[in-house]
Amino acid sequence: MILMHSTWEVAMASSRRSTLAVIEVTRMRPEAPDYQDFSAALVQNAVDRAIGTGWDVVRTPADIGPAALLDAVGGADGVLIMGGEDIAPEHYGVRRGYPNEGIHRPLADEAQLAVIRRAAQTRTPLLGICRGHQLINVAFGGTLITDLGEQHEHRNEDVPIQRVLNPHAVDIAAEPGYLAGLGDRITVESAHHQAVERLGLGLGAIAWAPDGVIEAVAHRELPITGVQWHPEAPRANAEHFDALLLGLQAQLVAPDVVRVA
Ligand SMILES: C=C(O[C@@H]1C=C(C(=O)O)C=C[C@H]1O)C(=O)O
Ligand SMILES: NC(=O)CC[C@H](N)C(=O)O
């Protein structure tokens, strides 16, 4: 059974619907139309589930740059940062030229990092998915494993983009926090080749894959959490994503401080 923060509690605390800024990397990938369609469908699913769990949504691409993005999401009560391309490695002190390096989106990197830093200053609840989770770690000074190698369960290689997501187990160890309603072990859908390495300042790891890859991070004092998997994937358990979105909303009322072992 999935325990969720009650929508009633949230509704009692606020007479208006809260606004969630859903931030995608870009809306223009003319060089990769299949990937753009795939990514846009994941974002649309996230928007739909957010509305279904009681949020108003402002959907914005990040490649409009830092100033425009900060302006666009300035009025939001919560932030959701979606997946996408690898973060340019200079943001965490690594040179370009690592294995399986894809293209980078420098404007989106800078804009999303700026949003995370401002959310930290304003204590705005924020959830990052995949690249969004990696960005959280980098924003707090952490590093990434640039490439997980060839043999792993975190992504299907050499398949059409529509089949890139791969299911695997995740063990969760955090009470309370965004992931509290999910249970101790869940199956998730993943599509990534990088992962959190050294944790950023103030962050703790709260979930792991069986191979040891960090699957979720949470800030110890701020309502900021990242998940490496894709809860918005078509085949993911929708109840898990709803629990995350309601948990994000509950942070508006009573921010949790996450205890990390
Ligand atoms: C674009 C990349 O990853 C992809 C990005 C996704 C997303 O936008 O949510 C989903 C699946 C991944 O294959 C990449 O690895 O460079
Ligand atoms: N799906 C994603 O957001 C992927 C994030 C990053 N490009 C990685 O491969 O690890």
C-alpha cells in the first residue's frame, strides 16, 4: 500500500492551488526529433500528474537562459526539474571527452543551476528527476560519475529511444521525506549513463540500486530532493509519482528535515 500525504491537509493550509514550475531542458531538438518527442511525452505526463494531484502548472524550457528562467518561475511555489542531456562536466570540475558523452546545453545548465540555487535561498520545495537530480548534486558542489560503463541496468543501449527505459529495483532508506510514502523497495524505470558520485554539501543519499548507484538524494535542511529514475515514465507505477508530487506539496505546509543514516 502507498501512504500519501493527504490532499486534505494541504487544502486546509492553503485556499488556493499551489503552482509548480515544470522545467524541461529545451523544446527544440531539430537534430533529434525522436528524442524530442520522447522527452516531451515524459514532461507532458509529469504535467498531467501534477495537475491531477492538485497543482497548477507553469511549464517552461530552460534554454531561455538564467535571467529569463528565474523570471518565468519566480512566482512558483514548487519546482520540478525534468531529465535530459548530460550536464557540461566543467560544472563539477571534469574535462570534456569522457566515454559516451552526449551534447551539452550550456544555457539550460546555467539556468537550471540558478533555479536550484535560488530555491535553496528561498526554501522553495524542489524535486529533480534524472538530469534534475544530477543538477541538484552539482549545484551543491557534488560530482558525477561521467559514465557508468557498458554493462548496467540503468539504461537499454542500442535500442530506439522509445525502449531506452529499463526497470530495476531501488532500496529506499529515509524517514521522513519525499520518499517516505513509497516503501522500502520499489521497481523503477531508468534511462541514464551517469550518476551521483561525491555528494554535494548538505545532501544525503536516501536510495540505492542493487549495484550501489545512488538513486535519490535529499538535502538535510532544505525541501530539495532528487530521484535518478523516471517516475513519469509511461510504464512506471503512477502511484509512486503521485506520492512524490503530494510529498512536494506537503513540503509547502510542513517541510521535513530528512534524517540520513
Ligand atoms: C539525452 C539523454 O538521456 C535521455 C533523456 C531523457 C529525458 O529527457 O528525460 C530520457 C531518457 C534518456 O535516454 C542522454 O543520456 O544524453
Ligand atoms: N534521462 C536523463 O535525464 C539522463 C541524464 C544524463 N544525461 C545521464 O545520462 O545520466
